Amino acid sequence: MRYDVAIIGAGADGLAAAALLARAGRRVVLLERAPQAGGRCVTSEFVPGFLVSPYADTVPSPPAPLLPLLGLTHLLEDFAPVGADIMRRRGRALARVLEAALAPAPQSLWQRLKATLFVQDERPWPGADWADQSIAALRAHAGQNDWRTALAGRAIDPELNGSAMALFAAPQSRVRRGGVGAAGAALQAAALKAGAELRLEAEVAEILLLRSGAGGVLLADGTRLEAEAVISTLDFKRTFLALFRWSDLPPGVLRAAGAWRMSQGRARLLLALAAPPGFSKPIFVSAGEEALSQFRHGVPPSAPAMLVDPVSARDPSLAPDGGAVVTLTLSGIPPRLFDGDWTQEKRETLLARALERLAPLKLPRLVGAATVLPADVEQALGLSGGDLDGGELAPDQMLSFRPGARTAVPGLYLAGPSSAAGPLGLGVAGLTAALALMADLSARSGR
Amino acid sequence: MSRYDAIVIGASVGGLAAAALLAKGGARVLLLEKRLAPPEPAGPLFALDPVLVKRLKLQAHGLAFRRPALGTMLWDDEDEALLLPPQARGAARALARLSRADAEAWEPFQTDLKARARALRRWWFRPQAAGSADAVFWSQGARRRFAHDSLMGAEAFLARDFESPRLIGALMHDALGGGLSPAEPGSAVALLWRAAQAMAGVQGAVALALPGSVSMALKAVCGADMRFGDAVTEVLVGRGAAGVRLADGDTIEARAVISSLPRAKTEALAGLARPAATRQVGEAQILLTLEDGYALPPLLQANRAVLSLLPADYADAFEAARAGRLARALPLSLVAEGPLRLVLTAPLAPVAPQAGWPAFQAPFAAAAIQSLRRHLPGLAGALSAVTVVPPKPLARGGLAHLLAPALARAATSVERLWLCGPEAEPVPCVSGRAGRFAAQFAARALR
């Protein structure tokens, strides 16, 4: 059986790309390693009766005009008041990314390489004047809570020049009801309704490289699926370093993928409480002085920054009657410790320390708790280093310095969080890759 | 009618150079210095400007070198000293002890660094470009060349080529010059500037003149009128700089003024008290005089020793300096100015320590001397005098300062008032080049 497009990963990006391509009449197969689709957009029961979205309570807001395409109309609401300046810059960045996707594909290998090795176009990217600013310097610019939400779950020093880039990824939306899993379900429904085929528990082991470029995928169980084109929603590193024989790739791509830096350092502590807490709005707890240094040296933080979000206060469907769900998003958690992995004992210490710092909030009795560490995210979602941003949000890794949708391998398109559209909204990278692919396919058939 | 064509404030190397060149060009110049003699720069000269030396025939007037070219010797806590000779092949041989891959990467890295540095110098020397860092992003050639690298931190820049943390840490030392953390965008440019200076030096990258001979030679050739012991209290401003007022009440008129003072101080003298963000981290010097009989290691006579840290420790040292604390480990470089005199340069020193410099300098110097105990045993007991020169409160530079062309760096908000001091140099150094440029701009304005 031959498909037009094979999409690796049925997260938001994969589902969005599948919906768009299948609606355009392409034969699409979605390959997902996990037993359910949705990627980070899942909500599950972590303590009997208590539901939570383990990876994130919020998603990066997609631009309003794209919501109907994604099947997310009326589902999302904006979370933090966002500075108009940030939204304007994001809008301009998105326009640039879409423009690049719809432009004719570069033909020569050099042009393709250049598209992969950053700098998609020669014009300055929107935001260049922010490149060497710090969040601290832009506090007045950003909305009241922007800079704090930009920091939640990231190991970024707000005083350092360049940290302002995190504001591009800051605007957040949350799902009105049902946790972010509802958004995942809506995206999945849109993809299936459009006619895409979804294969769960189908792990891709290799991208088949024919003379003309990517020609399909090889699954871990040995199945060979042929396709005209492949969209990878994995991050930049994993796409090139894990799914190819390195000798087959142009050396520039390997070098770029190797030098790509992952960061973030987010951990989530999920608490099931016997009664609602005494607050209904998120509370930000600042980091201790040593937090960033501990992150760099791989030491469990003694006083990490935390965003305490009583999610069930806004969305009562998550907790049983009388109960409550509170999530803590911790910043600056090293993915690996200097002395090895996060053992069960260290996880418990992390939880105990966090609860200790929350003592002034007088939380009700704990019914159950779970920890989600970068290693868990890496294992569950396949993101290198558990980085939901797909790479450190540094100025040399943002906007046009992120890899574009087209890659140096003809027929392989990069969606996923590492791509230029990654930080600009949920599913936007998938749509961008699908648009670039359709533009290339129609150009080829027209010739 | 003006009594003088130009007034130069401060007999620093830059000030003396500017006065000498203007006077040589036929202008009537007055040099004012607060102290009774020109202050001699302590420590090594970074890339003394060859054009200056040649045009003013300094070597015929007493400029002499103890060491025309200092090599680099890497010291760290764990291993033997590592000598990096200027020739790439010798350095590669020395590096093979650390890592084969790094030894192989050394020569291409140096070639690439030099090519970039050459391009950067062209950008700096373009006299008509008065723009800011934004101009770099808008200029096609510069953008293609620098947009990506300039936004990188030095650590990421070096990690693309090298794997050994010791080598990366040692090379990062040279990127600290601009008062930036090695993670900040622009610190990679500081590295390029060091390379550019190394190529532009009259002798080697780092030269050691005979004590006093630079100022002496410049003073000998300086055809300007000189007044020592007179402090400037005001820069008179008419339509542009119009003269100075001295502490004794004298006013002297001139058509142009060149100042060796920092930007904020110069503009304050001209009546422009704009609150500018100053750098929190700067370069401090510790001058050590030894008692007779202490034998310095022979390698130190011909080399600049760099006491480097591991990459993650630089970030800690920077954070500590920013907070006004004493860092756990200080990066240092060390030059033997004579058999009994050592000059220590600490690039990550707090500009405003919590305790204030008078109270802070003793523990600071003690920490620096303590960190040398392994390489210079018995040093603490052999000291006869210790002087600490605190960092200057320079304006917070960042990328805008590092990428600005010479005119933008030298110009102030007052017409015909130029800087030739530390802030007119891209990274701190004593080269006299800023003085030559200021003289050039002044001469053009006087015509």
C-alpha cells in the first residue's frame, strides 16, 4: 500500500498536518508510537477520580485565524494578558514563516542545506531589535504576567541578555473544559474526519532514503510503508540523529543537529487534594538564588521557581466533587543529575521540598501525587531532553534561525517544536509543513 | 576665535595618541591630565596599534618591549600547564593531550575565526557607518556573516567545534572582555574581537612593553600643549563641544573635545545627566609586587597564563559578580611584568560589590592569590605589596556596543565631542586605536 504522506508522530502538529492534507485529498498515514494520539495534549486519571494533563495545562496559543483549520474553535481561551507588542511580533514572525512555506522550494542542494542550517531569508527577522534584550529590561513592555509565564518551566535567567526570546513562546491558551486532552481529542477528530489513517503503537525506526529523497518509513516491527513524502513532528535532533544512517546525510545537517541545544528543565508535580485550596488563580513562587547554578551543575534544586495552578478551580470536570487538582510547574530541573538518574527517592525529596515551600498556602490534605520529570517527558513524548520547546529559546535558535519546514533531504518536512513555527502556536508547525509539502507537490505535478 | 583646535581630556594611551596625531596633522591641541604624570597602563598591551607605532615612530622615541609576543599558557586545577604556541600546528600538538578531535579541529577553527575577525574589522573600520547594532542586521553582507554567530553565546560557539570542557573553558576566558556572561548573545563576538585584535597587534596579540615606555614615547612625540594636574569640571557646549572649564575656574575654548573618560562621565561633564544602565560586571586588576628572592616559573616569563574555569563555573562566577558577591572560583589571567611584578586580570569582578570596593578589595585579592596557590606555591608569603584596581563603571554594552562601527562607539550625544577611552574600544584593551580613530573624526570635523 502506498501513501502520499507518512506523518511521524500524532501530536498536535501531526494531527493538524494530517487534517489539512487529508482534506486536500491526499492519502495520509499517521504513525504514533504511543497507544493514544495527542502527544502533549492528553489528560488522564492520575489518582482514582482525579484527572490531570501531565505535560502541560496550557498550550502555546495558535493565531485566531488558524483555529477553524485546526478544529479548535471555541475550545481555547487566552490565559495571561499578553502585551500587544509581543502579539504583533508573533504575528509578523508567523507571516514570515508561512510565506517561506508557500514559496517555491529551493532546488539546489546548497539552498536546501542553507534552509536547514538556519537563515531562511536574508531579510532581518522580526524581533532582531530584541535579540540582545533581557526579560528584565522588557518587563514594562510585556504584559503584567507575561514574563513570569515565559519563565514557568524554563531554566532561563531573566537578567541575561537574550532571555527576551522566551517571550515569543510565552502567550498561552488553556482549554475551557476537559484539560488539554480535549484539544488533542478535537484535533484527532478533525484528522480522522478528513480521512487520515491513524496507526497507534507504530514506532518509526527509520526514514527510507531513496535516490530522490525520503520515500517512506520503516517501522520498528519491520513493516515498510512507502510514501511520496514524510513529515516528521519529532524535534530537530531526534529527526536527523535517530531516524537516519548518519553516513547518508549531508555532513552540514549532522553538524547542525548535533550543535542544536535543548534546554527547558521543566518538572511537573501533580497534586490531588481532598478539598479545594484557598486560592483560585495561579500563584508564581520565585526561585532561590542558587536555582540556575544548580540546574547547570545537575543538582536537584533546593528552591526552584514554581507556578502553582489550581486547575480544577477553573475546570471542575478534572476533580471529583469536593476534591481539587493543583499542578506545580517547576523551573530549572536538570534532565540528568550529576550523579545519575532521578531515582524514586530523589523524586520524593523534590516533592517534599516543593510542598515545604508551599506551606504558607496551607494546602488541604494530599490524596495522591505524581511527578513528571524531563526524563518522563522524553520517554513518553520522544522529545530530546524532555524539552517541550524543541530547543533552547536563545536568540540564535529562534525565528528564522530555527530550521524551516523544508529540510536538506528532499521529501522530508520538519514540523514539531524545533521548527520555525514551533513556538508560534499549537499545531502551527504541522500546518506550515503541510502547506510547504502541498506547494511542492503541486509544483511537481504542474511541471 | 578659538584658542585651540582641539582639547584632549586625559593622558591615557588613547588620549596621548589622539593628541599626538592631531598635533602632527597641524592642529593646535591641548592635552589635560588630572594627575601629575601620564598614567602608565598596567599589564600587557592587547594589540598595540601598528599604524600608530609607525606613524608616530614610537620605537625611535623609547617604546621598547620586554616581550614582543606573549604566548598563552592554560592553567587549571587538575592538570599540568598547557602551552598554546601561536603556530597552529604546535598548538594542535599540545591539544592532542586533551582530545584528538579537538587537536584536529584547532587549525580549521583558527582559520575560520580569523576570517570572521577580518570581516568584523572591515565592518568596524567603515567610517561612514554611524548606525547601531540594528544596522548590522539591515546590512546584507554583515548580516549573512554575523547574524547567526553574533547572537550566540561564546559557550555554544565553541562547543560547535570542541569537545573538551577544559579547552572550551580556557577559550571562553577571552570572551569575557565585554562584561558579558558566556551565555549571552554577543559573547561570541567578543571572542571574534580578541582574534581581530590579535591579528592587528604591532607585535603579537599580547605584548609586554617596558614599564613606562608607551606613555613616555607617546609623550615624547606629542606636539600638543600639555597641562598636568588640572581636572576638568565641565565640557562647554555651544553648537557642539566648545571648550572646557577647569577646576581652578579657567575656561579654555576649542572647536573639538576628545575624552578618555567613560561615556557616562563625559556626557555628565557636558551637562547631559542621562541615567544609563551601567555594566554590573567588569574587569578588575590586581597588581602584585614580590619580595626579592621569589623565583617565578620560567614559563611565566614568556607567556600569559590563563587560569580558566570549566564552562558551567563561568556562569556561576558571572552570577556572583552580578550580585556583588565573591565567586567560588575566579577566572584570572596572569602576566609577569618584571621579575618581581605580577599583573592579575580578573574579567568577572563586580562593579558594585555589596560591601563597597574599599571593604571588598581585600577578600577579593585574597581569593585571587589563593587560587594561584597550586601554580605559584608560597606566593602569599612572598608579597610585598598588593594593589587592586576596581573595574570601571562602563555603560552596559551588549551586542549593540560590540557590533557598532567605530564612529558610533566614539561619538557622544554632543557634536564634536568624541571618546577615546575604554568605551570606544569594542572589548577592553590598551591599543591606542580608539585614540587614532577619535583623532581622525576630529580632524575631519575641523577641516
